[in-house]
Amino acid sequence: MILIIAEKPSLGRNIAAGIGNMQRRDGYLEGSGYIISWAFGHLFSLVDIEAYSGYTSEKPRWTMDNLPCFPEKFRYELRRDSTKKVDSGIEKQFRILEALCNREDVDTIVNAGDADREGEIIVRLCINNALHSTKAIKRLWLPDQTPETVAAALKDMKDDSEYDDLANEGFARTYIDWLYGVNLTRFATLKTGTLLRVGRVIVPIVKAIYDRDMAIKNFVPEKYYALCSAEETDGYKVELNSKKKFSADEYSKALATAAEYNACEAYVSSVKSKKDTISPGKLYSLSKLQNVLGKKYKMSMAESLEIIQKLYEEGYLTYPRTNSEYLATAEKDKIKKIIGLCAKLGYPVVFKDKKTIFDDSKIESHSAITPTYKIPDKNRLTEKQMQVYSTVIRRFVAVFCSEDCLARRVEMTVKVGELEEFTLKGLTILEKGWMKFDDSSQKDKVLPPLSKGDKVNIDFKPAEKETSPPKHYTIETLNNYLKNPFRDEKAAIDDSVGADDAAEYRAMLEGVELGTEATRTGIIDNARKSEYINLKKDVYTILPGGIFLIESLSRMNIVMDKFKTSEMGKTLKSVYRGESGIEDAVSLAKREIALCFEKRELPPEEDTDTGFFGDEIGKCPLCGATVIRGRYGYGCTAYKSGCKFSVGAYICGRAISVSNARLLLSTGATVKIKGFISKKGNPFDAVLRLVDGKCVFDFQDTPTYGQMNDSSGG
């Protein structure tokens, strides 16, 4: 008897459909020599910090006493509910799995987790905790969930040990994310008094949006003049934009130059024209599909993934969490059958054996998303499900379309005397071909039908323009950035710039990307739910909570940028390739985290340690009550009684350390603190002194009015 353990009940039902003649039991199906049962996603989770320190309270209080926590051996337990008790449904299902694994008539157990690292370890944990003897363990690897694929995969199962490297990477990621999340979330929360969700990937994602929005906020536009002409020639508008720029105070010079241009004769110096065959876009990876759905239908990444996942579970699409836009060479026969089905639906498709479609070197675990043998009844899909399915099948048809897209590329050069040469480019579609099916068709720019030597009418004028700030991240540009955060910044900002294919796949295979195709959507959604970022239509912006997160971590010297995250990603990829082990990756994470907890011994004038939320600082100079460290500074605990004494934890861009705050309350003055920044951006040093219960600057050596006025408002 063969026991198959699926990751979810829906997958269990689809596997049963591929076998047939299965009878329902309590928590499993049985028949035709198989038993099929399932998990509910994660049945197990890593235990919390308190389990390692022996603390057993149901509602433990976070404390620095058990931080940082670096377990010698990570421990799992059955997942608990919101009350910290083991979920009764999970407990029951695990006991069913345990009984089935140890049934005497079961000689083979099949890991049927989703075909990725997470699915691999979800079912492994179930088997490892349930099985009390040695039995054969196989792996069912499903690129889609159609009955045909299930039946074929059951005949071609490998030993689960062949997926050990995939499992090792999955466990390493889980341990590392636990180490970062648990240690630094607690540390940052205890420091600030505000729950800050700190994670290995969520922080650099929020920081990318923060940095972009700060660049937009701080952008100072500069006015300039450009020479432009848009006169008609033979009924066609010919736009000529000079490369020459003039500053805001050079209008008269721009006017004179325009007159100089207009005094010349403009003519077509050359026309190049050639027919070209336009190639369709590549098949979709998850993020590229989400980019299109976000841009066209304003679907958030979480919404689009939910729909794509549903279509996969219904058997209409192949496995969704793929980072590749290519197909495996071993899939050619399967693709031929799907093309045959598309042809029966009336699509003009033909099989194409091209390197731009089939390329094993561009596939890590899964091929691009395509339709399957199973064609949905349009009336049974929701409007949004139909939008997603249609987007996938249209791209598939475009890639394998038997009709080429033919166009004429035109490049025209216009000379204005000997002063400047202008190059105009246009694309005219002659035969649409595959563009009839793919929604992402190119827009044509029509050029006037002019020939070499033809005169062009001109009327150059100075046009007032402004330099533009960077653009906010959209679903598409953020996704592109996360897939390769070290790609040229211009390509990440400009929607019209295509990613360099080789560079993108090199980044993906080396682990340079931030997050993975499987996790990125969930992490971004968590950032939204935590109110760090906002998504309106398809544009991301930073929220006050996100600003507080990034600036608080910066003040705590917790560096979690794209450089460190991508280095960790490279290490995890080396685990996947079998070049290093789980402990190598975990040790690197421990070293990085330990640095965040190192207390730097600095002299009082350079000290920036603001202590922890709730630290007692001293007595209030106004009422004598206790002053404690609050969220934004040091304040009197008698504020409810009307005492308004407080000192900011950050003044003029400089952290006021606990040691200096205590010195201020006990002696009335701090040491001379270095590194203040005035409103005008000038650095200065100063003593903080209490005068009538208020904190003021005392410059001691240089108490000039100008310096004090420049630094006012601290």
C-alpha cells in the first residue's frame, strides 16, 4: 500500500482524480492500492524563544534577558492558534497522518508537497514526526494538477532523498528568517516601545520604497529652457527637440539660438527603412505575470497570486511560483499536446523548437506559467479569473503563433543647417500576426512619408521645462527591482526600459534577488498589513509607520539593506546547489545578528545609545517625578497630571544618549555633544543645558548669535 501525503486537501483531491476509484474516510481517501491524506499547509512551526529558555507562561513578556537567542538545535511543534494552544483541527489531522504512516500495510510513503522548497519541508516535517520506523519515502513532483500529469508523475517518482538539497535550502531559509525575525523584532520593539516587524526581506523592501519616496520628497526641481519645434510638413507634425539646454536665467540666449536655428534650412538628410519581424514577449514567470495584471487590471500582488493559485489548483494553469520565463526541453511533447488543444479552439498555433522558448539553463525548479490540457468553461470562471487565464493563454498563443508580426522600421535624419542633426524613429505594423492575441502590443509611432532631400518646416521656440523627480515604485518596477536590485537604476525606474535577460537570470540563479518568487508576494502584503507601505491602484508609497521603522533601525545601527540580504541569498543558493550546508548559512546569520546586539563603548560626546523604552532616567526638574525613556524621547511620568517636561531622543539629527540624558537631569548639563546638524545642513557641536526646566543649546566656546540662530528649533 502506498500512502501519499499532500500539502493541502485540494491537492489530495486532484491526486485522487488522477488515480480514480478512491473512497472517502475520516481525514483521508483510500482505494486502488493508494491512501491519500493531507496536511493543512504548515502543521508544524518553530517553537518560540521561551521554549529554549524554559519559560512556560502562556503570555510571556518580552525581555532582553533571552536575547539574542541562537538555538543549538531548532525545534518544531504542532502549530498553535491565537491563544497559544495547539489547534484542535491540526492535532487531529496529524494523529491521522501518524496512524497512516505506521500502518503495517503501508510500505511506501510519498511526499506530495507543492513542487517547491516550502512544500518539500512541510510534508517532510509531517513524515519525520509521524513515522516510527523505516519505510521507503518517494517524491511526487507535479508541474500542474491535471489528472493526466498526476497519472504520469506517479509512474516516475524518485526517492525523496534526491531532493535533500532543496529541503536543506528550505530549512536554512526557515531557520534564518526565524533568527532575524524573532531576535530583531523583539530587540527593536523593546528599544522603541512600538511593535516593529523586522525581517530579512521585509526591511529592504520597505527601505526601497522609503528611499524612493524620500528622494521624491527632497527633490528640488530646476527650471530650464529647451529648443523645440512642432511644425507641420505635408500635413504631418514633425517634432524636433534640441539636445541643447539653457538654464533658467539664459532665456535671452535660448531665444537668440532659436532665431539662429530658424534662419537655417531644415531638410531630410537620410531615410532608412527596413522590414522586420517582431518577436513576441516571453512566457510568464510569476512576477512578470503579476506586473501585467497590476498594470492592466490594478490587481495587487496578493490578489493576483490568490487567483493564479486557484486556477492552478483547479488544474487550468501550471505551477505558479516560478521565476522562469522558459520551458524545459523535456516538456516538448506535453507542449505539443497543449498546442493541439489550442488549435482546436481556433487559435493559429504551431510548435516552435527555439532556444528563446526551451532553455534548461534558465530554469531553476519550474518552467514558465502556461495553460494545461484542461480548458476551463468560461462561464464557470469569475471575471477576474478570466482576466488572469486569458492573459496567460494569450501570451502562450502569441509565443507559438503561426502568423508572424511584420513591421517596417523607419529611421529618419533631419538636419537644421549645420547646427544640429535630429534622429526620428518609428515603427509601422504591416501584419499584426501574434499581436492580435497578446494584449501587450507595441504602440506605433507614425513618421511622415518624407524622402531624402525633402524640406522640413521648422519654428523653434524656447520651451520652459523642469527637471523631473524619480517616479514612485509601481507593482511592475518594484518587482523588477526586487528580482535584480543591482540592475542599472534607470532600468528599475523607467517602465519602458526592458530588463537585460542574461543579467536578470544570473541574479536569480545566484540568489541576488530580494525574496523569492514564492515568498515575495506574502512579504509585500505583510508590509501593507503592518501599515509600512500603501498600494493605491498600482503605485506604492511609504506610510508613517514605514518611515518610523526604517529611521528607527538606522538609529539603532541595524543594517538590513539589499547588500546584506542578497549576500544571504547567495549563501542559501549555495546550500541548494549542495556547495554548503544548513549550518554554514545559519552561522552567517548568527554573526550578522550578533553585531546588532553589540554595545559599542563610545565616549560620552560620541555616544548614541538611547537605551530601551521604559528605562528610568532620573528625576523631573519641574515636579520631581520619574523621567523615563518614551517612544520619541525622555519624558516625565506625571504628564497626566499636567507636567510637560521632556527632552527629545533625537535633536537636530543627533541621538541624545541615555548617559547624556541622565547627566542632564543630575547635573543640569550634558558633555559637549558632537555631530548636530542645523536646519541649513551645517554640522556643529554643543552642550545641552537645562534652563528653567527647558533644554537649550550652550555653545560654550563659540556662543555667537548667528550660530545659535542657525541651530534653533532643536
